[in-house]
Amino acid sequence: MYKSLFFQFENKTIYKMVAKCSNCALLIIAEVLLFSTTCSYRIFPPNAPNLTTVEPPSSSFNNSERQALIQSGWWGSHHANDPNHCYWPGVSCDDAGSVVGIYGWELNYKSKLLRLQALNFTAFPNLDSLDLDGMGLIGSIPKEIGTGAYGSVYKAQLPSGKIVALKKLHQRESQNPSFDKSFRNEIKMLSQIRHRNIVKLHGFCLHNRCMFLVYEYMERGSLFYALSMDDDEAKELSWSKRVNIISGTANALAYMHHDCFPPIVHRDVTSNNILLNSELHAVVSDFGTARLLDPDSSNQTLQVGTYGYLVPELAYTMTVTEKCDVYSFGVVALETLMGRHPGVLILSLFNSSNKNIMIKDLLDSRIRLPLCQRDTQAIVQVLTLALACLRSDPKSRPSMQQVAYELSNFEQSSLSLSFSEISVYHLIA
């Protein structure tokens, strides 16, 4: 039984396919084929009618199959004595003479390689198996760079030279309705928004046995990973770069909360979901649990997110607001400056006996305390805003628009106290 498969790449073209896969892996059909392991598919134009009920035409189309192979470059002088395409290397046919398999790996020559764009797949109505691995069409074989409970992340290079990251849902999770919903939700959200501090979605594949997203590749991985590195590598995250990461994250959330309609709440802002490029610029990722705020709804929901970043009141109100992200941002901002999760600090923050903690003792000890005045003032400002984001009363927390504005319009001025004399009390008073 053939099933519908939907694919979008670079937000330009949507292909609707009728596909059957024996072991479908990471598949991209647009300009490139990244990776395929015995993945069978048939492609139809976007306006093809009745995709799910297409019947294969008769073997009278065999000549058109041969012509399609010739036009794509499969025909060569070595085929002069074999006018029947069913005897060509890499082509297999059924008893009626229709092509049912194309295998590029059987070709041992490089000058006559097929180009994916030149091969008219609609000419092969009975095609059941396609494997162009090794033909120079797929860029690099994706390399697994991370794995989690729900899926794996791969790095791959397209023939154009572009590096992308592929996030593939584990097959058992793809059968779970909740994971399927989260996966489709991420596509929906990222297809609607564009911001320099939000990860770019280049494409996606939706199939019950082949579900993955194609993102821009972020060379430095997650913020959590960067903060977890050894001393020498941690030093690369200077104070100014950490402040820029925090500011970029704030800009992304401010855009989602105030420039999108309806507003979008991420609901899982963590250091693992903030990615860094080669220049350590931050983008917010993982929109699987993001939610559009409906002004005409109570916006009540089940509790989702990551322990240690969840806003406390969600446990009893079960109501999603922008202030949920504001709180999580405050946690991430502290974590970025401290180099570790601030869980213990947060628990004791508003205890009067702990307000005398000096901020110099909170900062990541792997790098020297800030020396220049601009860095010290920026850190004080970030800490002040982060602590405000963690206030127990949601209404007293600043908006992300306010936070982003203050971080982006930082004005240098002298501190009333020396940096070493400033305590948490001075910042929350």
C-alpha cells in the first residue's frame, strides 16, 4: 500500500509523494538526495490529482522509461550492444519490462553519473526501489552528532556545499501520537517565523517511518555543551560573548511574544535549546512544545518543559503565558554567567539570610573576573534583569520586550559601588 509523503525544502517547493519504504532513512527530495537506505519512492508533481489512488500504468510506458534514462545520462557507449534498458547496469525490471529498481552504487564510472534533477521519476510508474548512494548526489553521508530519548541529530553536507543538521525522530517515537504532534508543531511554528536568533528550518519530511527536520547547522552546538567544556574551552566564552548570547536569546523571545500574532510561547527555554554558531551567536531552537496564545482562550495546558527551568506557578495554575518564558530566560541568563545551573541559588534567592551573596562569587570561576568597566556594568545589568525575571509574582516580572530593549540599549555609566562590593541584595532591593 502506497502512502502519502510530504516534503518541503528551503520553504520554496512542496512535493507530494506516494511512497513505500522498507527502511526509510534520511530522505530529501528537492534539489538533493542526502541519504537513503533502500528507500523506495515515486514522485508526482505538486498538482497531480488523486495522489493516494494513483494506479501504475501498463508496461506500454517502458519506452518512456528508457528515454528518461537516456536523457538523464544513463545511456553511454558501453550500452551500445544492450539497447534494452533492462540489461543496463544498475537497472532492474519486472517480468513485463518495467523498471522497478535503480541502483547507482552498481555504476563504477564517474563521468556518466546521473544528476538527480535530470532523472524524470514520473516516467517510472512501477519503481519500488531507488538507491543512488555513492553517486555524488547526496553530499556527505550524514554523521550522527547527537542522540536523545526521542531522536538523533546528524550533520550532513549538501552537494552545494551547505552544511545542515538533520533531526530524525526514532521510529518507535514516530508511532507515538504525542511525539508526532510535537514534531508537526515544530514544523508549523518554524514555518511561520523568521528571526536572526531563531534557528532556520530548511526542510522536513513527514512519513510514518521517516520523520525528520532539516535545520541550519550550528557549529558550536548547544549553550549547555559550551558551558560544560573544560577550562581552556570555557575561557573562549568571554564575558562579552556571554552577554551577547543572553541578549540574542532575549531578542528571539521578544520577537515571539510581541511581534508575532498570536504571540508564541516557547515553553521549553533551556541552555540545551539555545544553539551557537561558529561566532558564538545564539539561536533559539526546539519548538516542539511551543504554543500560540489564544486571546479568547484560557490557555490552560498540561505541564511541559524541563525540570529546573519550569516556572513554579504552572504546577497549580496550568495556564500558559509569556511570563513562563520570562522565568525560564532568567534561569538561562544566570546559568550563562555562572557556568552552571543556578538551582541552589534560585531556591535561596529570596531568603533574607542569602541576600548578602556577593555577585563576584556567583560568576563562572573558570575565567577571570571582568576587568573593564563595560563588562562589569553589562554583567550587573544582566544579573539585575535575570533576578527580576525570577520574581515569584508573574505580573511583577518584566516583559521580554523590556528585557531585550534594556540589553540592546545598554548605556555605560559608573557603578555606585565597586564590582567586588555588589551583592544580590543590591540587585533585588
